[in-house]
Amino acid sequence: MQFEVLATCHTTRARASRMTLSHGVTSLPTFMPVATQAAIKGVTPQQVEGLGITLILNNTYHLNLRPGIGVLREAGGAHRLQGWNHNLLTDSGGFQLVSLNKFTTITEQGAFFASPFTGEPTMLTPEESISIQHAIGADIIMQLDDVVSSLTVGPRVAEAMQRSIRWLDRCIEFHEKSGKRDTQNLFAIVQGGLDPVLRDECLNEMIKRHDKVAGYAIGGLSGGEEKDIFWRIIRQCAEKLPADKPRYSMGIGFAEDLLVCVALGVDMADCVFPTRTARFGVALTFNGPLNLKLGKHAKDFNPIDSTCPCPTCKDGVSRATLHHTATHETAAAHAITLHNLAFQARVMGQARDSIMDGTFPAYLRRFFADYFGDAGYPEWCINALRSVGVDLLDGNPDAKVVKGDGAKWEYSDTA
Amino acid sequence: MSHLSLLRFHIQSSPATFSPRLGTVSLTRQSENTSLEVHTPGLIASTSRGVVPHLSGDHTRASEAIRWVHVPFESFLELSPPLPTLHPGPYPTHACLGFPPTKHILTMSLRDPADDRDMPPNGNEFVSALCLRGVRKVTPDEWRDYVLAAQPDVLVALSDIPFTSGSYSQKRITKSIERSASWLANILRPLPGRHVSAGATPHFPNVLVHMAGGTTPVARQAFSRSLLEPLFDKEAEAIKPLNNLDQGVAGYTFDLAPLHKSLSPTTAHTATKNGPVAAIDLFSAPPAPSVIEQVVSLIRTSLEPLPATKPRFVHSASSPHEILALIRDVGIDLFDAHWAQRAADIGVALDFVFPAPTTGGVSDAAPREIGHNFYDKQYSHDFSSFADTLRSCSAEQDDKRPSCVCMACAPSRPSEPLKHSRLDEAPPLHPPVPYTRAYMHHLLHTHEMAAHTLLTLHNLAVLDTFFAGVRRVLSEQPEIFSQEITRFEQIYDGKLGVLAEARKTWTEVSLARGKGRLAREKEKLKQDTLGTAVELN
Ligand SMILES: [Zn+2]
Ligand SMILES: [Zn+2]
């Protein structure tokens, strides 16, 4: 991997950079759409490529179950299987193992679970996870970590953090011996729950492995914790992580979360949210999400966003037409998915340009004013951005501010 | 209605009323300065809720097979007034549904021609149509207003096809004929304020009539004759300057779904007073050869007295075998692709060509299937492209098979990738690689919607190539056409066993995904005859 920081924001910790992997260049900060089972739901790789997306995510846990490592090896890896010629990242499978399998038990050796197909006891070790990710062949691969919910408290959090460090060492060792280091880049995952002391300990240890890892992820968040704690942990991790490696915040996808994370120094993020919400008929815009199922869109012949370059908006597909087809026709899911992927890419693309131009703080203020101006600014965003020198309310002291997570939503009017 | 332009049909050679014919349908759009041409025999893509199922707009446009779309109007009755009638600007339905007028001819009918489920009876002054909110009564005047506002290129006049259970009495059949004729007369009344310039008509220019009479030959005959009878008095006054109804008709259309249903004795149907609730029958087999023969005979009865110069449309034909019989024995010009699109819904990639392949010693083997059920385990490690009879973009140069130009067999990037910042570099172009059966198998078993997208694009391309093969034989060696059909019937299984197999696995996999999943699929099939439920998880 080549990683080059091209510009840093004069005020916040945001940076624009260029990451070169085996399947091309991806400029950062970027959002990675999730193709869980080797497909972004409803759209073809050619369409994803057409949207200007150069890095997507596959889930190791799912691909290991289906189509299985045998098929992946025969295909020549996941890129070939799904016809995706650009960069690809795989997670370690650990998170899905814990979230999708009730009976997973963690031992020092690895994660022990019953195969969902055969019921047979199965073990996912750090070595096995890396080995599967080698067969998948992603450009970026993740260490197996000991995942606990971000709401877990007590000694289990410290144990999971410390075990994640030990598992990182096993992943590093296995990966180095495999001879795949030139083509596949291993990322460490910082754990430690919501405890700044544990996070700090984990950071110290993982930073010691600096020369053996290609980048760092911040894990163990986005699990329902308070946003005020979330951003503080992100800030703590991003601040301490070395500047010469990319930083990846896992499971982040709301536009406001993305921009706060970027301002705190994060380079990459992934989430199923924009594609999933599309299937329910919700289109993302710079003025907030639109629930196209609402009756108020039934006769609205405007496109979702007339300034959007996605195929759906460029074709002039109207909100009214999408209202008619959304949740009934897969074609509507595809059309809104294309738009939402383009929206995420635009939010991050504009972040890159404004960082290069030295106007990122102004971009933040403009984005939040457009997105939350009428519904009210989430207080946590104001606090988070203040911590890196940007006051969203600057020049707008009377703006409405809302407590809580502040996610903006159009609620359904039918059921 | 200044944008309505006349559909022209040119038959290259037509020695007899009932013989295979080569033709060209053309539609010139003066305002767009384009002329659309569709060669016949050819296909019309079916839509559900106004879209070709599984295809986003860029895919629909990129598909060379989709030149003509058929849009059932009934789903739009959910909104009052219906959506396509509200869309601003020229070509409102095209614009509303994302079919560029420069690329697509658009036909509109009130009802989905593939929907043969029981419905509450029609009345003297209304047709019962189905939308998400239940049954809606649509009067001939309303239909006229709707199409006047929606401006499809081609419209199907309302007709009275009984969709109630049981056999129909003489009285009911007579009524059906009378209603259909009077509703046709209604739509042929001159349009308000339409300029009658050279070549233009004072009424809707492109009205198709569905040929009524059901399975009763006498009734079909009577309906056809009624189109030719000169009208008098008030009736004549209403459709002036037309002398009879047929003069105002641009083509004849036949919905096979109700005929198949009536002629297939095994199907039992229960009456529903309060509207259709049954899901579309997933397990209905294609009609037996004897049924196809009867269909041919019934259609010939209808067409016999009528001019042979007008295009003939068939909806819901259910196999290539039936299509070939209707081309050979009737001279049908256009067929909807509903069955091929339905195959894509249930995981089948079509794989057949006309003329049937001559190599491979197929004659002595068991009949070939017309496609592949990619749910089947045998495809899990199969990295070849979708079809054996067609070549993909990675085939050798000297490969003599016809090529499949679909986006699965010959993927291409829709356009130059977007750039979202000036740091973004155009990614290197890679030579396209066809999608594989193993990948489809994976996508189907993981319920990934992209499987149906690729299969739809492929199946439409296969059917389009099939029609191109039919036209080539008709143009170059018409004398062997009949014998090529016989060979096709010998080589390809006319029972479409692969579809039956796929329906079974489709249901099993849906069920394996959970009861909720299957319930949503069933719900979808109550609403539409095409498409699958949106995968929400
Ligand atoms: Zn858009
Ligand atoms: Zn194909």
C-alpha cells in the first residue's frame, strides 16, 4: 500500500490523502458501500464503478458460508467472482459471528460457534480468519478481534481489548508468513469499549506494531452507545493513531457521523445504512433524508435532487414515480440505491476538495445548515466539532439545537 | 395531442392471410426528429407498476432488446388522478416512467394482459381493474380521458373479457361482444381540438383492439364482423369520418392468458366476490400442444375476415414453441416477453436459439431444456457464461455461435465514472468479463436482487436474438422455416421442465429465508404478475 497525505485541514484534524492498493487508487476520506455477499444489493459492479466508487466492502463471515472458500479459490478470489476490478476490503468475520450467532463462545484460541448450515462445532481463529481473507483476496483485510457490544461493561471489555492485541499478533504472524503482504494489507482494530483508559492502552500496544500493519480501524462503536461518548472515543483514537496510516471507523454511515469523524481525523468508513434505507424508500439528500413512501411525494415531479449526477436523478426520475414503485418493485430499490451511493460519495468528495482547498470548516457549517437547519442541529455534533475548532452555530446563534442522537428522519404517514 | 404520431406497419411479403411474415413497425416523432423502427416478428417488454422489473433506468436504456414496452395502467389507479396523466411536458407517460421517446415505443392497456385471475364482473359501462387498494371500476369515458392525458404511443381499447369463474352463457358472450364494440367506438370518437393535417387522424391514431369472443369461434367471428359493419345514424355520427370501427383500428391484439385458462381443463378456480386475492399461480405449466392448436384456431377465426395488413399482437404466450406456432400458423407479428421475464424472476437463464443448433448430436439425446435453473447445485462451481448456445464477450474470435449482447454476457460500464472531487482519478478500464453461472447460483441462494437484474437483461436478449433468428430464416430461406420449427420442437423441451424445477427451488429458497420472506413474495404475486419482492434485510 502507498498512503500519502495530500493536505490537512488548518482547523480540524481532517486530512485528504491518496491510498494506492493493488486494484488502483482510492482518494480519502471515503465512504465504502457494503456488498455483504459479494453484491451491493440490486446494483451491478459496473453501476457501482459508474458512480465513481473505487472501494467496497465484502463480509468474510458471509462469503465463508456462501459461496465458500472452495468456490472463491476456483473463481480466483472475490474480485473475479463478482466482476469488481477495483479495491475491496473484507472484515474479519468476528463481528458477524458474534452478532448473528447466539451461541458463539470466545476462547483464547478463537471464536467457537455452531455452523449455521450443519450445526457442527466450528472454530474461527485469527489464523483461519486471515486464511479465509487470503482466499477472498481483498486489498485490505482486517485482524480478527474479540468483539463485545459497545454497551458491555465490566472486566469483559478489558479482556476483549487485550485479547484483540494478542490476536493481532497472531494475524500479523500468519499474514507475514503467507507472502501476501504485497497485495493484501492488514489493518489492526483498536478496541477498549467506551473506556478511555482501555482505549489508550490498546492504542499504545497497537501503535507498537506500526511497521507490521497497513492501517488502523476503530472498532467496538456504533452499537447503540451515546453519541456524546462515541465522538469522544473516535477523537481520542484518531488523535493518537499515527498520521502516516489510514484510519478506518467501522459501521459509520449517517452523513453527520461521517463528517464529524472526518473532522476528527478519520479517513474511511462503511455502513449498510445508505443501501438498506434505499430499499425502504428513503432517499438521502443534502437537505436531509426523504421518505418517498410519504403521501406528500405522490405528485411531486421533481427528481430526488436536481443537482445530483446519479443516473436516477440525471434521468429525471421523479419523486412521484419513486413513490409509486418504492418497496413494491426491486427496480425502485435499485434506483434509490444508486442515488444514495452517489450521495455518500458526494458528501465525502466535497469533504476531500474542501480539505484540499482549506475550506473544510466552511463546508461543515454549510452542510449542517442545509441538513439540519430546519429540524435542529444535533447537540453532539456541535460539541464534537467545537472540540476541533469549528463552531456550527457561528453566525447563527439562534439556531435550533436538539439533544440526543439527533438523526433526522421523515416518519411514515401510512403505517 | 400534438405529439401523437402514426404507427406504420410495412409487411415485406405476405402471400396469404395466415402465413409467417416479415415486417417493420415504424413510428416517426416529428417533434423529436426521430423514427423508431421495430422489426417483426419481434418482442415487447412487459412492465410492472410502469417499470421493467429489476431494471433501473440506465439498464432499461442500455438493453438493446427493449425497444417497445407495454404498460398496464391499472396500478396507477391508486392515485386520483392517476400519475401518468399528471406528468408535465410532452410524452407524459414516457417521461414519468423513464422511457426516452427517442428510444421506446410505449403501449398502454388498462389491465395487465398476463393477469388471468378471477375478478368481479365488468358492467355495461365499466371494466373492473385491479390496483393496490383493490378493485376499481373504469368507464370508457374515463379510459378515454386517461389516455388523452397520458399520451401513450399505442393504446388498447377497453374490452369485456370475463374473468369470472365457470363457463359463459350465450347471453354473456353476446354481451361481451357488444360491450367491446361499443367501448371501441367510444375511444374512436374524434379528439377535441385535434388538427387534422395530412396523414393525421381526428381520433386516437394508434388504437389496438383486443379480439373478443373467448373460446367460442362463432362469437369471435361475430366480433370481427362487427368491426367491419358500416355504422349508421348516431353511431356513425360519433365516429365520423370513419365508416366502420376497423378503419380506426391500428392492429389486433390477443391476450392468451384467459384463453389458456379456459382451454386447460386441469385448472380449478374459485369465485371471488370481493375481488381477486389469489396470488399468481407460480406452478402453472405451459399449455399443451393441443391447447396451442386451439389457440391458433381461435385467433385465425378472429383474423379471417379482417385485413391482413395490420400488425397482430400476442400477449402472454408462454413458450418459444407457442410463439413459433403462432408465427407459422397465424402470422403474429409482436409478442410480449412476459414469460421470459418471469423466468428471470425465478432464477432461470434462457439458453436457446433459432434455428436450433445443429452440432452436438442433440437429436438422439433427451430434449434440451430452454434454459438453466441457476438455483441448481450443478452450477455452484460452473464458471462459464450463462448460455451454451450463445457466445459471451470472452469467446474466441472464430466462435460461430450468435453472440449475447446482454450486460451479463458482455458487461459494459454505463458511462464515464462520476468524479466527486478533483483528487479522483479515472480508474483504469478493464476488458469486460462475463458473469458466471457460479456467481448467479451464489446470488440466488443469498437472495441478492442483482441476480434477477442480470437474468432479466439476459433473457430479454436471448428472446430478441431468437426473433432475429426467426427473421433471418424468413428472409433468407423461408422454405426451411417450417422444418426448422419442427427441428426446434424436437430439440427443445416444450414442457419447459426447467421452469417447473426453478419454481420449486425458488419457493424452497424463499422459505429457507424465513416465513416472512415467503409471505412478502406471495404478497407481491397478489399485486403483480411479474417481479419479486424487494429484499429488505
Ligand atoms: Zn441522485
Ligand atoms: Zn446474455
